[in-house]
Amino acid sequence: MKIAVLPGDGIGTEIMAEAVKVLQVLDLRFELESALVGGAAYEAHGHPLPDATLQLAKDADAILFGAVGDWKYDKLERHLRPEQAILGLRKNLGLFANFRPAICYEQLVGASSLKPELIAGLDILIIRELTGDIYFGQPRGRRTAADGHFPGAEEAFDTMRYSRPEIERIAHVAFQAARKRDKRVTSVDKANVLETFQFWKDVVSEVGLLYPDVALDHMYVDNAAMQLVKAPKKFDVLVTGNMFGDILSDEAAMLTGSIGMLPSASLNSSNQGLYEPSHGSAPDIAGQGVANPLATILSVAMMLRFSLNQPQAALRIEAAVKDVLAAGWRTGDIYSEGTTRVGTRAMGDAVVAALHKSKG
Ligand code: NAD
């Protein structure tokens, strides 16, 4: 099993060190190979996704990714900015299905801005289509308007589009994921206004007929945004397009209180995947040793489950994280009175210790 380790920038290197420590205490054989990505790769090689890094990612069974970005790169041309590395990896590896679980751990109920009763026990899964929609549709650009409200004025435009196979494959991913959970899928669209999403709704409904054991309902995206803060526990699996998923998955992340706890996975059709925390490189706290490594450690668990076929090892890591929280260890982002504040390394060590203990 070959894992490409791409720590990236900012807190990426700090949290990745802890995730690798966790991988190394499992009784499994992995080949780990690291490479630069993002701003670090730009500094060393003049590009955020050098050919050697891309090749390593392509050859690996799974990619463990930290985070990329820093404000100091904001003035670079767009194709040289660190964040382009993620888009390049998604595109080159065909990573079309993004899994973002939003789980509220019992011990962290107080960290959410919502009332405890709304989020206690929350466990939802957002599946976002990652390679289509208005983010990639052509044509796009700027031009002089030929018609519209202001003919002759400068205007910009993008194209929203989805093909049948693109919708079918993400719908299958959602229904199959739901089968391993509470067997409910909510497909989020804007079919009342957008042609693309009426088509989305029709195709998801057709695929749904192949999964009679899974309940399917449809919801407009504006209502979904409201329901996520009003009654988030009503959802099980929520599947949607690239742009709506981008927004709703961040909204769902915040329900749980800390972005430092949330893993994510992006998979292609051969189950090769890129695993990363849901947060960014947090330049405001980078280098201080205070970042929460648990989102990255939980991303390791997702990697073991989805790409490396090691579900037992995944369960062990998830149980170790719960044990560490139950023992009161907290990084600053999830700290509350009466718990013990620790740094990045001590949090990683605590998970490693819990794993050793579970081994007996
Ligand atoms: P961010 O997620 O990096 O940080 C948002 C806030 O959350 C900050 O206050 C940060 O300190 C805190 N935070 C994030 N992760 C944390 C952790 N593990 N432990 C404790 N606190 C944590 O988002 P941002 O500040 O909007 O972006 C910073 C940089 O990261 C930008 O350059 C952005 O483009 C990039 N970014 C990268 C990714 C990625 O690599 N996938 C995702 C989002 C943003």
C-alpha cells in the first residue's frame, strides 16, 4: 500500500507529522513517500503542483494531504497560487466524489454555536460532486454584453452544466454510502429555477429506482441551508452539485463547532482517494504548535476505510480519538473550562497512547 504524503503549507506540516505518527503505530505495512505541494512547492520548484508530486500522487493508492495556502501568495497569477494544487490533483486523478462527514462528538457539544439539543449526536454525510458544475463549465470569461439589461457594458459569465454520466455516478456513490448508514438520501438542487438542476433531480430520481431500500427526497438548496441550522439531525446523506456542496459542506462543518475536527475524502471511480482535513493552512496559528491534528488523524481513518480496505484499523483510530476527547485532552480550538489544553504534538501523542492501549 503506497501512500503519498503531501503536508503543504502553514499548519499542514505540523498536523501531518501527527497523522504519520498515528499511521506508524498501526500493525500495517505502508510505503510512505513525501513531496512538496502548494506554496512550499512553489518556493522550491516554481509551481504549486510540480510534475514529480503529481506523478507520486498518481502512482499512490491514496494521498494524505495537509493544507495549502498563505496570504503572501495572493498576488501571484492564479495558476501559480497554492490552492491550484488541489484543483490540479482533483482534475488529474478524476476525484469526483467528495465526502464530508459532519459529526458532533458528545464531549464537544458545547463548542457549537447551535443549541446542544439540536446537534447532540449529529452524524451526517455530505457528498459533493467535485469535477463539474459552474466551477468548470465552459464557456466562461469577460466580454462586452451584446444584449441583457446593459448592452455594450462589460460583463462576466460562467456556464453551469452537468452531463447524465456525471450525475449518475455521484448519485450511485450517495445511494451506496446511504446503504451503510441510515438508508436516506436527500438530493439538493435548485430545480425550480435552473435547467441544470431539474435535470440533476430527474437523473437522481432515476438512479434512486435502483435502490428501493434507500429513501430519497429532494430539497431546494435555499431550504437545505435553512434546515441545516434548524434541524440538522433530519439529514442522513445529503448529495449535491459542486457549488451548492461547497457552501453547504462548510455550513455543516460549523454545526459541529470546530473545523479542526472534520476530515474529508475525495475519491475517483477506482477508489483511489485524496484525504485531507476540511480546514485550510491557518496561517494565523502556523508554527505555534497549537493546531488541532484530529481532523487529519480522522482523515487517516477515512483513507484506511475507503482506499486501503482496512476498516478495523479505521475503527481503532476513531475509537482512540473518542478516548482522547473523553479523557479531557483539548487543543485551543475545542478547549472549554474543566478540560486540559494541549498542543498539536501532545494531542498526537495522546492518540498514539490510546492506540497502544487498545492493542492491549
Ligand atoms: P483556515 O481553515 O485555514 O482557517 C480558518 C480559521 O480556523 C483560522 O482562525 C484558523 O486558525 C482556524 N483553524 C483552521 N484549522 C485549524 C486547526 N486544525 N486547529 C485549530 N484551528 C484551526 O481558513 P482560512 O483562514 O480562510 O484560509 C487560510 C489559507 O488556507 C488560505 O490561503 C486559503 O486559501 C487556504 N485554504 C486551503 C484549503 C486546503 O488546503 N484544502 C482549504 C481552505 C483554505
